[in-house]
Amino acid sequence: MRERILAIDQGTTSSRAIVHDLQGRSVATAQREFEQHYPHSGWVEHEPADLWQTTLAVGREALERSEADGGEVLALGITNQRETTIVWDRQTGEPIHRAIVWQDRRTAERCGELKAAGHEAEVSARTGLLIDPYFSATKIDWLLNHVDGARAKAGQLAFGTVDSWLIWNLTGGRVHATDATNAARTMLFNIHTQDWDDELLSLFGVPRTLLPEVLDCADDFGMTDPGGFGRALPIRGVAGDQHAAVVGQTCFTPGMIKSTYGTGCFALMNTGETPVASSNRLLTTMAYRIGGRPTYALEGAIFVAGATIQWLRDGLGLIDAAAESEEHARQARPDHGTYLVPAFTGLGAPYWEPDVRGAIFGLTRNTGVPELAAAALEAVCYQTHDLAVAMARDADAQLGTLRVDGGMVVNDWLLQRLADLVGLVVERPREIETTALGASYLAGLGHGIWTSLDQVQDQWALDRRVEPSIEKAERESRVRGWQDAVRRLTHD
Ligand code: ADP
């Protein structure tokens, strides 16, 4: 019998299921997209039934494929889009409204009021977050205030991020639970006490009765109802997507960074058992919680990463496919001096300048498509450099290896440039779907397939390792050029 683990990866645009063997190789996958709803400018919603039904469908499909060659799934892990907020009726299991997605800005005004009233320092000290519509707390408050009768019957309602919603449905309404990483993104969870925080619940107007039980990432989340996957499977691992990627990349040592390069980029650095408060507008968050022991991380986000390459392709029509960016960049003059600041929607950490817009600097008659492609890819490297510097300063630590994943990192030119411009060794694993892999690792730990993080660590397999190949002086001069470009935008 071939023993395996099923990972559900419920993302912002699609639900995916991947079956892994016990060596961490993906042996069966299935994916389904679902509809995005934009009822007003800045509002983004998902139909909770779509999240559940697509999850069920891809889970069944992947299980079927895995069984075709005699695989037996032992346990189930879940990873999910974070912060997205669902409130449902405990009796009927019916949501009272569509899910409010993490990108949704409808509570910006409420967040502005809370900041103006001087609450940010306190919220930040307890949660590690900055007050922003992104996180669940003000979304829950909005639902209770805007759905007819919701606040009056709050005692009958349940709140969950997408993991909780799926666990509730998978267990036939028997389990209302979440894990510490998802809890840490609600802005209601005190990352120091590892419990929901009464002061925050009262500040954001959220009754405690609404909230799920918070478990470890590798824990007993109940058995699935046999009606779902045709058999009862133990749910043993849960983590928000970026946290699952930390586990999938086995970044278990303080100083190790995982950076995921998709449409945007999220970098998390393990800071060990110490929650490090940031002086550089990074977020303090959970890396994972296993065996009751919280491990913390610093997190930084780059809003636009692979999206710059999409823009070269779809906006400018300079390339036909994302992969062509690599061939072009290889042709660029090494000293091209072109800087592209892709602030299409402002700049994320460590700048937090939502209102600046992008620009290209250093154009000459010699600037061609190769130079623009190189500058677009280098922008991701410079932004990673800025995050890495902020992380090193905040944690007062030497940075370790940069482990990368996501759709962009198939690009070998980008990998070398990252190592050169960030000044760190960059490693690309054999399995670049690290988010789902992390969910499987957690489920394996929760089910006792592996008994320590060291055993999981041994699973990590390298595809490519790149050392910095330029001198420090050259790196510093290029980084100065980038920072000059950013300054010209942010100080105008
Ligand atoms: P997401 O999960 O955010 O949808 P993915 O991890 O699938 O994103 O990555 C897709 C992104 O990677 C796209 O923005 C695309 O432009 C970029 N990308 C894909 N292939 C390459 C490549 N060879 N070089 C650079 N960027 C690439």
C-alpha cells in the first residue's frame, strides 16, 4: 500500500488538492477556479458555498487519481487564503453573507477612525499587525452591523477564516476550530498569550462566542464526514498559506527566510521563540505552532512581483509569454542603469506608501526590451533586498539562506540576480508548490507519520542553489540607484 497525505490549498482564485507521498512528492493534483464578486469599487467577495464545493470537488478528484495506482491517504492537511471572513449560523450552517475577501477595503474608514483614536500601538503590541482592513476584525464588525438582525442573534453565529469554514463543513458541523497562524491574522488574537484577547474583542465589537477554538498547526481537527470524500479522514494539519509555505520550505531555524514570488511576493523570516516587534513596518506573525510551542516570524509583502511581468506581456505587449522575460534579460547590457519601480498600487513593506505610483528611471536611446525586462525582474530583487535589510535590522540577526518558491522562480536569471542583489545564498527546492507541501507536512506531524521537525527537514530537496557572484561594492552601488529611484517617487 502506498501511504500518502492529502493537502487542500484553498486560494484566492482557485481551490486545489494535491496528494503527496511520504517523500513529499506530489502524485496527484486537481484544481478549480471559482467566481470573484466585486459588488462595489474596492469590495471583493467569495460565495462560501463555492469555496466549499470546489474544495470538495478537487479533493475527490485528487483522491480518485491517487487511488488509481493503489495509494492510501492517511490524513488531510488544509492551507488557505488568509484573513477572508465568513460568518454562519450554527444551527443551519448557512452563511449570513458572502465571504469578505482579504483584499476588500470596505472597512478602510473604520480602520482610519481606530487609528485616529490612537489604538494602533496597542493593537500592534498585542497582535503584531498594523490596523488595516486586510485583517478579519473590522470585517466581522461590518457583517454584524450590516446584515439584518445579525448582532441581535450573534449568540447563534460562528465566525471563521476559510480554514474554519472548511473544517466545519468537512466534519458535518461538529468542529469549530482554527489554527494559531490563521487566528493571528484576525487582529483579535494575542500572539503573546496565544488566546483571543478580550480588550481587542471589545475594541472591535466582536463577541467571544463567535470565535473558533484555536489549535496547533499539527493537531486533531476531527474526522471528515464520510459523505464528503467517501470515507472518514483525520484532519491533522492546518496553516494559513504563507505559514504553510514556511513549513513546506522547512525554514525551521531562526534567520531562515522563505519568499514566495507569485503575482505579489510574501517573505517570512523565522525569528524562533521570540516575537520581534518591527521598527520598519513589517508585521510580526506566527511562523507555526507545534507541540504547544509558538514559533514567530517577521513578514513583509511586495504588492507587485510577477504582475510586472504580466504588465510587460499584457500591458505593453513587449513579450508574448512570461518565460520570454528570461531570454530578454540575458541580452540586457550589464550596466544598463534602468530602474523600474512597479508601484502600480503603491509600495508595500517597508515603505507603506499606498498613494505613490510607478516610474521608470534611467532611459537612454540604448534602452530596449532586454533592459526593460531586466529592470522588471531586478525590481523584485531590490524589493526583496529592502525587506531583508528591514528583517535583519528588526531581528538584529544575521540572515540565513533565502528559500524561494512561486511561479517566478522557474526563471534562472532571476535567481542569480536575487542572490547578487540581496547578497544571500538563494535556494530553489525540487518541489516549488511549497504551500500545499507544508499542509501535508503538518498533517503528517499531526498524524504521527513524522515525530519531529528534524524528520521533516530531511525531506527538503534542493533543485538549485545560487551564490552571490558580484562584489559588495557593486551591489551597494546598484542598490543606491534603486533607493534613489524610490526616493524620487516617495518624496515628490
Ligand atoms: P499566483 O499564485 O499569485 O497566481 P504564481 O505563483 O502562479 O502566482 O506565479 C505567476 C506569476 O509568475 C505571474 O505573475 C507570471 O508573470 C510570473 N511568471 C511566470 N513565469 C515566469 C518566468 N519564467 N519569469 C518571470 N516571471 C514569471
